[in-house]
Amino acid sequence: VQLQASGGGLVQAGGSLRLSCVASRAISSVFNPSTLGWFRQAPGKERELVATMTSRGTINYADSVKGRFSISRDNAKKTVYLQMNNLRPEDTAVYYCNVHIVPLARHYWGQGTQVTVSS
């Protein structure tokens, strides 16, 4: 497994969760210069972008999570985080971390972590 995601779970609406995704040694050398991201896929829906962060710190959020979610990275720990606050039932999905090596147009995906928000 090249990316190990964790931190998902069951939470009530309005609650918070923090997702983490650690890169393995196999891709640690490409972690720092890569664009990192979180995507999610709800049942019956296509995978969608949640947030991305370039190596220079440029951040992009889906409109649905702006003001509630925050992406960050720790290059020394080869880890990307997603802080999710004020969660809503519609945030329920499997969340996937992603490492995008832009010059090579290559993506690495984590195994996914389930987030369930109850109303």
C-alpha cells in the first residue's frame, strides 16, 4: 500500500473528524514536489474532488466544503491531512487521498476511509 489513509468514522451532524494519509517509502521521494488531494465517493455517485494542495501551498476546495474543511500537509512526515468541521449528512462518503505527480501525469491513491455523518 503506497498511501495509508485513516481517521474516518461515524459522527453526528455538526461534528468534526481529521483524516490523515501517510505515504510509504516507495513514493516518499516524490511526495514533497507533488500535488496532494482528497477526493470522495458517495454510494451511487462518481468520485469528486474535495480539496487539493500544490507543493507551493496553493489550495483548492470544492464549493460544498469551503469554510468547513481544511487541507494541510507535513512534508517531513510525508502526510496529508483533511480537517473536517461542521460535518453534514451529505458529507457521508468514502474519502480517498491522492498524490499527483504533475510532470509525469501519474496518480497514486489511498485505499479509502469511510466517513459517515448521521443526522
